[in-house]
Amino acid sequence: MLGAVGLSAALYCGVGGYNVNFGFESTLVPIANTGGTFTSTIVGPQSEPDFIWTTQLIGGVTYSFSTCGLTGIDSIISIEEYDIYDGRGELISCSDDSCCLTLQTYLEYTPDTTRNVAIQCGAWSTGATGQCTMTFTVGSTQADTDGDGWDDSCDSCPTIPDPDQYNNDGDGLGDECDNCPSAYNPGQENSDGDLFGDACDPCPGVVQVILGDYDGDGDDDACDNCPSVANADQADFDQDDVGDACDEDVDDDGVLNTHDQCPRTAPNPPAIFQGCSVDDRCPCTNGWNNHGAYMNCVVAALDTIRDAFRTRAGSSSCGRR
């Protein structure tokens, strides 16, 4: 199939058999018929492979040849019955693109009788350059686990039916099995183990089954601290994981917002009255003339929890000289 004139697509897969002389551009390399992985460099304006492999295929035995996931060019595989005496070959089988995706191909061949053959791994296009790497296996390696018409070796979703093989983000995973179909993430990293990869997970660290934003504030419900009340800023004064927009006690002082005269008291102060701490009622920065003036303010503010206020005030350094 490959002569002194080099390689072309028509020469690889022309209709009908024909004889050609193998040219000097390619080296014939004998290989065992037990299989292996072989690489040929495609060079020159006619895209000639530098190696053509020769072996003997046993009649009735199935052999498979694949470049799926291996080669770097738009590849093709051909088998010629090789006459070891005059160095001529007649095309008997050739691969096409029906199995594999772009740049990949697969060929399965079962000779009816024992044959001496020459095997080429080349390029569809003239002028192509690069490495054509082929696996040669005894037996069929084809399988279609999900029954979508694509062989597992080149199916972008081998266990999920995906006949269209859409891959919107170009990461090698079909949209049907990509945990981020619109975000490039070939490694499919997913630190929280939910249905959404790290590259597109709106709530990393939170296990989600579905995505949703009930209140339309841009925060997914699974990690929205007020899923029913819009609060894009997710403000949470007391850090209790309930957003201020829906927290009935914003400062977590035990006094509901509706009765809290100091709704932003520092979290968990030791003395609280009507939602206000000592610091709220009698701030140390008030410019007291002396400590007694500060204490008088505190005493005036005491009502039902006088002792707690006095303990806190007595230990304060406010107003001391």
C-alpha cells in the first residue's frame, strides 16, 4: 500500500485490492504476533510512516488494532497481505473513523487463513506530521457497556448512554457524565463527593443533590444562610449560620430583635438587659469624669439582673486614675 510515492488517504482505503511496492522511505520491522504497542513517526509531504510492521496472523484468530487515546495525529490503520519474496502488498483491511473520536481509530481483523501481513499506522491527511501510536492485541478489545454505539475505548462516557458524544467544555468527558459540563475539569475533582465538581460547585463542602436558588439572591439554597429571604451579602453578625435577614435574634443575646434595644450587641456578653450589655448602656468611651460617674450610670441601668451588671462594672478599669 505504501510505495515510493508515499501515502495518501485513497492509497490507504481505496476500493478493491491492488498491489504496490513498499518504498524505501519506510523500514519493514518484523514483530511478534502476540501483540504490543508500537509507534511510527509520520513525516514528509505524503505523510509516510517511518516503520511498517510485518508479522504472521493465524487463520481464525481475531486481532485488534487501536490508536484510541494514544496517537497524536488523525490516524488510520491498514493491513496488507505481504509477499515476503517480492516485497509487494495487497490491501485486505483498513480502519475508518466509525469507532473512535477525532484523531483515533480502531480496526478488528480475523483472517480466514494464516497470512503474512504488513501493518501500517499512518495519517488520513497528506502533509500530516506527528507520532502514530498503535496497540496490537490478540482477541477483540471492542465493548459497548452502555449500548450507545460507541466502543468503550473511545466513548466519552463509557458507562452512560451518550450517542451524541457532546463535550461542551472540551475536557475529554462527555456532558452526560461530566460533573461540570460547562467548566473544564478533566480530573473531575469533587472534594465534597456530591454531584457537582469543584470547578462548578456553588457550595463547596456541602453535599448537594440538586441546584436551586429559591430567593434569587445568587446564593445556592444548599449554602444560603437565608434560603427563603434574599440576602446576597450573607451577613451573619453572630456567626450562627443563620443570616441576619432571617435571624430572629441577630446578636444571639437571648432577646428577640423585636424587643432588643441594642440589636448589635457583641456576641455573648456576660450581662444583658433588654438586649443591651454594660458596654452598650455605659460605653467606656463616654468620657467619664471618674469611675464613680461610670458606676452611677451602670447602677441606673440595672433592673432585674443588677448583680451581673455590678460584677462586670466592678472589674472594669474605666474611670480609674
